[in-house]
Amino acid sequence: MSLCKLCRIKIKTTSEDSTTCTDDIFLDDYCCNCAKENGWIHFDKMGCGHCKKRIEQQKEISEMSLSDVKNLFKSMQLPKAAEGVESGGIDGKTLLDLYRDASLHDLFVAPSPDGLGLTQIQFKGRFMSEMKRRLGPPVIQTSS
């Protein structure tokens, strides 16, 4: 087993874990999803089901309205963050961008209206674990 060079999810395994790429094809140490983003043209025919599911989840989240994002946080038992979503105008695309950019993660714990007002425990224990379950780990990138 190894880790994808870009998103760091586990690859080359048959796990049912949604954070694991089950690809059996040699892709130069990339999961199916990252290989697709870097030009792999055989994803539709040969990509693993787990990576395809991650792409669908990303699409669903990116298309969420502000109201949908509020409901997502409420479903995670994070009502205070739902207030921050309202004051910050956070839609699905914005939420996905914040999740993917490690340098912006402090906005999740900053108090509203400058952030979502989560505690570190809520952010790391509940929000991040739920997002990883849905999408896999974020591609750790930083703003330039």
C-alpha cells in the first residue's frame, strides 16, 4: 500500500473505506481521481468506484446553495457554524475551496462573522472527519 502523491489517500488496496482508492492499475503513485485531474484519459472506463464516488460527492457539495450548506452543518450537529455560513455567505463551492486549502482552515475556527466559529475539536473531530468520509482527504494546498 502507498499514498497518492497529490491527495495522500491510500492506494493499491481493496478496502471498502471511502478514503481509499482501490485502483489496481499502475498510475505512477496517483489515485484515479488525481490521475484524471492530471490528464489520465481512461478514468471513465478504468477508474475505481471509490474515486468516482469522491468526484460525485465533490460535485454535489460544489453545487450546494447557502441554505444547503447551513443544513449540512446542522446535520453534523454544528448549529453555530450554520450561523457563520449565513453571515459569511458560504455556498458549496466556497466550502469546498476552504476545505481544500490548508492555509484557510483557520477560518473554520475563527469567530463569526470572520469565520464559522467552530472549536478545534469540532473542526478536527467532526467537520474534517465527515468531509474526509465524503470526499477523501483534502488535497493539501496553500494559497499563493
